[in-house]
Amino acid sequence: MTASRAISEKLLEWYDRNARALPWRVPPGAGDIGSAADPYRVWLSEVMLQQTTTAHAAPYFSAFLERWPTVEALAAAPEADVMAAWAGLGYYSRARNLIACARAVAEMGGFPDDEAELRKLPGLGAYTAAAVAAIAFGKRAVVVDANVERVVARLFAIGEPLPGGKAPIRAAAEAITPHARAGDFAQGMMDLGATICTPRDPKCLLCPLTADCTGRATGDPARFPVKAARKIRPTRVGTAFWIERDGKVWLVRRPGKGMLGGMRALPDDGWSARADGSGDAPLPGSWRAGGVVRHGFTHFDIELGLAIYAGDKWRELKGEGEWWPLAVLEAAGLPTLFAKAARLALAS
């Protein structure tokens, strides 16, 4: 038996006994008896899990399935409804790609079962295409997420700093991915990274691959994968404006492209990832300070001041917007940053 085969067999044996019960999964080995996972559920879960924890994604996944149980149902949904339902998951370009992909798949009559064809769908990168091919269709595909990346880097003590280390990590993952049960293998590697081979204090004594792990043999497996020095993130400053009238608040729709594109939001002063806001208010008259909310995006942080309108010049509002009832504000699907600002305004 080759070393690669021994590793995959040990991992699959461990997965058979220890697989996490997740709402989008079928039991280990189910694909071998004709009960492979629904590609819609696999795809939806993988898109949600990008940059999001399992615990945070699970209720969103269940809510989406209840509302849109098939890819065809999602494809027919109004974009505004999907964007609102996505609020709180972040990275809103994923929601726009989700809609575009659902519509493309519905037009095709279903998901293709080939990794290369899956890559052609909107928003499906190498990881998601491989995950759907392996987990939903049982195809041999190399699935490398952050958890798998960490397990493989430690298993082979790959010391090249990221992101340069991604290529040798993928090559090593390719070498140990089996032809049979590739989907279970991928999910087993994910589970191993999430529960045993954790970023800090890996539980090596519980790991099924301990005897094969070069990283553990070095005496310091937690140093893998080696990460490049972290860049200092800039902090941007902006203002959000709370304009309330007769139990309603003025909301705008952000441009389709750019930060939080297509989402409902409070009007703001034009801050962006590259520049602070202007501070210019959308209405003349009296404003009072409502506090500051802080939020972190991928490449920058923001300190967003809240200005609350105390005037009566509502008729001078320019641009498109809508008066949204405060009683059902949660249904507006405000992105997290603006939801924080709304909570601050309501508490003031």
C-alpha cells in the first residue's frame, strides 16, 4: 500500500466514525449506494460557508431552503428578496453571483456534473466547483479550503509562506485524494481541520494521521501553514444618516457594483474602501450626533458616525429611496454595518 493510499484510508475510516451532522450533508458512504448529496444543497452551502463559520451559515441555509427549496425556485426569486435574505452573511457579491448562477443552472436544466463545466458558472471558483463535483457527483476532484490547506501543510510540513505555499499544498492534496469516495474524503479533511487539526493547539493525539504527519515530527505543527506578515489595514471614516418620519426611516438602494452593492442601506456620505466620506448631509437643517459604529471589512476597517435628522425638510430628499416602516425594519435586510447603525439610532 502506498503512503498516499494509507493516508486516505485512515482519513476515511476516521470520517466514517466522526463525521459532523450538518444540514447539507448526507451520511458517509451514502454516495456509494446512490444517495449522493443534492447539488443545489451542496452548492448553496459552499457559497454560504465562504468566509463564514458553519454555526453562522446553518440557520441561513435552512431559511433559504424553506423559502427556495430548489434551484429553480431561487432562480425565479426577485433579486431584492434574495439580497435581503442574505443580509448578515457578508460579502454581498456572493449573493449577486448566487442569483446569477441559479438562473444559469435553471436555464441549463440542472447542474453540470463536470468540474470544468461547473467552473464556467457565475461565481464558482476552483474550490466550489471541486466541492460540488466531488460531494454531489462523486467525481474525483481536489477540494482545498482553509481547513484542508492547514491539514495538508502540517501533514507534509510545507514551509513556503502563503500565498506562495498554496501551489505545493494543492499538489500534496492532489497526491492523497482518492478516486473512490472523493466527496467523503474532502468532507473528512474539512472535519479534521475544523475539530482536530485546529489553527491553535492541534489535538495531535486524537488525529488519525499522527503517524504520517511530518509537521508533528518537527515538534511544532501549529507553525504550519506559514503565513506572510500581516499588512496593516487602513481605517476609513464616514457618516450614515438616519432620517425618520411618521414611524418610517428613509432607506436607499446602493449601486449594483461596489461595496455592499444592491443592498438597502441608510444614506451615507460616499465613504469607500479607498477614501473617507465627505461628511455632506443629504438634507439641510439640524442634525444631532447619534454615536459611532465600528466594522471590519476584508481590506479595511470603518468608523461610521451616525447623524440623526432633527429637521423637517423631507421634501428636499433627492434620488431614489423608500420610507421603510420601523416596525418591520429587520425585513429590509440591511447589511451588518447599517444594521448596527440602525440599532444605535433606535436606542438613542
